Amino acid sequence: MADESLIAKIFPQLEGSQLHQLVKYSELLGEWNEKINLISRKDIQNVISRHIIPSLSISAVGNFTRGEYVLDIGTGGGLPGLPLAIACRETSFTLMDSVEKKIMAVNDMVKRLNLGNVKTANIRAEDFFGKFDKIVGRAVTNLANFLKYSKKLLKPKGKIFYLKGGDYTDHLKLPNAWNSYNVAEITGICELVDKVILEIF
């Protein structure tokens, strides 16, 4: 399949079963997107290149390992959490969203993809309790708000990976409570997309 070959070219470490799951996820996302708005309708034909590959790119800099707990805040239709969960099978993921129908869609996709390392939470980040090794997000809100929500949910020495497209310069003006940042350009991983990953300590 062309989509599997594209993903395999960029992420050669993925097994055939993972590639198949990722393509299956793209199909399920399209199926659910006809019922509720999870991603832009104009993007549905390019869901692999514009949504799944950028989400997977976080794994190239995130170093998700066995036994870690990762929180995806504002997951929507499962992005970036579901592609990461498929790629990082030994890492536990919690996908959170305050919109019940989106979590309903994610739950259905998790079941049909047979993902045992994924839990979901239908709750607002500010009302959620727990501690995570890493937190991921994808254009949920401005970075200051995202950090505010994330701070109480992050373990000491934890990291945040925030996927951002377009102009990201304003996002680099971090609140004083955060020590440093790195920017990983996805164009160095994949020429198809114009997004960056903000790695925040």
C-alpha cells in the first residue's frame, strides 16, 4: 500500500503490523469524521501526511520508553496520541478531551485497533489529577495556557512536546516558570510537513 510505504520510508523502525494499524487508524478517522468534526474536512484525503506523520514525528525526539506514562491533552480524534501509542507499544497513553463525543469516537477506534496501552478521559485538563512522565499536545490552545494546564500533571523532570504549525515564534516566549526549550523541526524528519515540535522542560 502506498500509505504504508510512505510511513515506512520515514519511520523504518516500525513493524508491518504497526504500519497496518496506522493506515487502519486513518480509515477509522475518516469514517468518524463524517459523523463528527474531528479534523478539517479538506484534510481528510491527506490524513497520513498532514496528521499521522507529524504526530509520529514526536516519537523521533520524545524517546518514549517502556513503563512511561504519557498524557495527550485535547486529543480530539486521537491526535497525536493514537499514532504514538501504535508506534510505542510499551508506553502507556492517556488521551484526554473535554468533548464527550470525541472521546466516544476515540474509544471506538482504540477498541477496533485493539490497543491495550491506551486509556481515555472525558474531562477538562484543569479538573484532571495524575502525574505523567511526558505530556503531548497538538495545537490545542496557546502555549501559555497549555503549560498552565500541564504543570500540575507533569512529574518532576518530565517533558512536554507540543506540535505546532505555521508561525511559532510567539510560542517560544515561555513563562518564567519554565527553564528552557528546544525546537525540533519536523522538516528534518519529513519534508512533507511544515510543523515544529516544541520540547519544553
